Amino acid sequence: MRARYSCYTVYISLQASWTQF
């Protein structure tokens, strides 16, 4: 579950980065 959560966080971070860009 922890690893999955980490992946999810990374995915959200990527999306946020794209939104900023």
C-alpha cells in the first residue's frame, strides 16, 4: 500500500507540474 501511495503522489506531482507549465 505504501508503494502504491508513493506512486499516486508522484503522479499527482507530475500533473501539478504540467498544470503549472
